[in-house]
Amino acid sequence: MSSGNNTYGDIHRYEPARESTAAAIGIVLLTVLEVIFIGLFTYGLVAGWGFSEFGNMFLGGLLAAILIDLAFIMLLYRKEFLPDVMIVKKRRRKWEDLYVREEDMDGTELGGDAWETVKRAIYPYYKK
């Protein structure tokens, strides 16, 4: 838990990224594999592999491989190259998400001053 003297938006914990060389090489190799998969998928679409039974399954497998490879690229990047930062946030009370003001937490009368609301919606600069 953060101490009481922190102001909202201050950085509470900052751990720099590891930035390992092995992860960078892994990302480059996965990117090359991604380009190969995308090239095969594009060639399969242009060549009409999707019209045959097994070609359609092969294109679906290639699309799955493209998305899984992209997921591993993003996973490595997030884990190795983005810092871990915790920011102090304001704790909200339960009723704050439901009501605009504290005095409105009991609700308002249904249909009360409906005509005034319509007039304000039509003419926003209407004076009381």
C-alpha cells in the first residue's frame, strides 16, 4: 500500500526493463518467421488455395500461425523492453461510479421538472 503523503499520479514503484540481447535476437527471428508466414498466406490467397478442401485448412493454419507468432513477439517485447511502473491512483468510494455528486446519491424524483429538462436540452442557454 502506498503511504499517505503521495500525491495522485506520482510514480510509486519503477523497475527498469531488462533489455536482454537474447530477447532482441528472438524478436528479430520471430519477425522473420512472421514475414515468411505472411508471404505464404498471401501467395496462397492469390494462387487460389482456398477453393480446395485441404488448401483452405492450410490457409487457416497459416493464419493461426501468424497470430500466434505475433502474440509471442508482443509477449517478449512487453516482458523484456517495457518498464514495470506503479502509479499512485485515487481510491474511489462505491457510490462515486454511480452518481455525479454526493448529494445525488439518494437519487432524484422521476419526472420532476421534466419540462425544464426539455427546455434546457432544446435551448441550453435558457436562464432560470
